[in-house]
Amino acid sequence: MKIAIGLFLLLPLGLSAAQQGDQQSTQQPAANSVVEASRHAREQKKDQAKAVHVWNDDNLPKAAEVSVVGQTPVADNPSGSAAAVSGGATPVATPAPSAADLAAVTAELTAAKEHLQSIQKDLDILQRKYGLDEQTYLSKPEYKNDREGAAQLKGEENQIAALQAEIVEAQKKVDLLQSKLSNSVPANSK
């Protein structure tokens, strides 16, 4: 009796597994045909030439639609005054820097970059030394009683802060010199 009940319970599982196998075998070709169809469609799409946009008088932007960035030349200004072009302020012509000025700015920029790199290396070394000294200080069993070690760490922290401030100032100087050099080069090359 137990065997009959066991077979009765297993029979639906066996039938459903066989039906799933049949469904999978019928779904496999359908799935493969969909995959093949999509591959075929992609290949056809690759083979097609892309449409080329042809410009003509009808689709060219009109003069009123064009956006121009910058100042309007004096000749195009209806009032004809330079004050109207620059919004009320008269433009001041800056003299072109001489080659000696450019060379001086370039030399100063090179020196400033070298100084910046030097203090960045010094900061890196000091931070590494501080890390080692801090580990040594904290590894002592009674580090709280070591006032000399704490004072030494505090001094190193102050040196690191001073170098960081110096790096910020040196970077500002480098940025200023680079902008000065970049502003003077295009004016000279015109």
C-alpha cells in the first residue's frame, strides 16, 4: 500500500517533468529562430548606408538665428561708438608684452613650479616621518606620561600645517604666472 501511494505521488512529478522536457524541446527551436532573426536584422542594419544630411538654402540657419559670442565690431554697431560695444566702458588697449617680458615670466614660472614641487616633497617626507613617530609614540606602554614625545608630535603637526599653507600660496603663484603667460602669448601671436 505504501508503495502504491509513493508511486501515485511520484507519477505526477514524472509526468510534469516529461511535459517540461517536451516544452523545452519545442521552445528551443523557437528561441533559436528569434535569436537568428535578431542577428540577421542587426547584420542588415549594419549593411545599410546612413542617411547623409544635405544642406541647401531652405535648411540653412538664417542670420537672425545664429548666435555669436563675443563683442560686436565697431563697424556693426549702429551708434558707431566704442562705449556702446563694451557696455559703457571704453576699451583700453593693452600693449603687447615684449620677448624679454615673456622670457622673464617663463623663467619665474619655472622657478615657482620647482619651488612648489620641492615643498610638496618636503611635506610628503614630513608626513611620513610624523606617521612613524606617532606609531612609535603610541606603541609605548605609558605614552600618556611621555611629554617630550607629545611635544615633538605637536611640533611636527605645526610644521605640516605650515608647509600645507605654503603649498597653497605657491600653487596660487604658479596659477597666476600661468594665466599671465597664457594671456600674453595669444596677444603676441596675432
